[in-house]
Amino acid sequence: MLQEQVIRVLHIGKRASTLKKLTEVCVDQGFHVSWTNQLKQIEVITATYQASDYDVITFEQDINTETKEKLMIRFTKQNPQIKVITRLAAIPSLVIDQVYQTFRSDQHALHIERIAPNQIELANQNRCHIMVKHYWVNWLYQKKAAVLLNLEVDKGEMTVAWPHKSKQSYVTVVADNQVIEVLS
């Protein structure tokens, strides 16, 4: 992971309370973070927050598509290399995985294929440490997480399944401490 570089993140969303929580978790991880919920003023956002000052821009899920598209076009013009997360989960520890996943290297030898809505197949070519984490929001809107797999594995294939917990369910696949994939 990018331990030697401070990752600069801009969170864009509707709910200040959620953005503040996500910011706290990212700051605790060592990121430099800003946030805004002033979505009606697209010109002000892109003038106040220059994409060249950030590595990653995140958008909460409930921002309408038109607003996201307008902002992404403007930010991409400011910085063509900007990384964007368009469906930011409101689960703080998952946000960290989502940000790290944008910096993943394609050097890993792990192939991931979804074979059912709640099942993936992992195929690795080399010995590596694989961790699969499941995140979900329960019916009381509590954020939950569980480690489904945490193994040192040799070359081969395996299937990982997780229970249907809610519509807001995510799985993160990590190989040798690098977030490879975030699935929803």
C-alpha cells in the first residue's frame, strides 16, 4: 500500500455527519482529507477544491447521476489522473479499502471471478496471503464487518461465499496487504 505517500482525498456527499465520520477514519489512516456537501453549487465546488490538490475524489451513493457527471467532467479537466470512487460506501473501514483499491497494482497474480451474487472464485498463480472481508449494514443500520478468509495459500483455486445480509453488502479481497477488489 502507499505508506510512503500521503493520500489526499476529497469526499463529496449530502450528509455532513456521514462525511465527518468518513473523514475521521481517513485522517486516522494518515490521509489528508477535505469534504463538502454544497452540491447545488458545482462551480463553487470545482473552484474551491482543485482536483490537482487531490489523489482521489469520492462521491456518496445518493448523489444524483447528473451532478456526479458534471463534477467528474470538471475535475477530470483539472487533473486527468484523478482517481474517482462513484459509489462510496458509508461504512468507514470499507472506505479505506475503497481508497486503497484505486491505487492497486496489476502486478498481482490473483484472478477474481464472481460466480453467484454472494460467491466468488479466487485463482492464484503464486504463493500469497489472501484476506476476504465482508461488510454490511444490518436492519438497525448498524455497520458490521467479518473476515471470511485469512490464509497463506499456494497456487490454486478456491471459492468464497458470504451470507445475504442486506442490500448494502460489500466484499473486499486483499492479497499480500494490497486491496485488489471491492465488490458490491
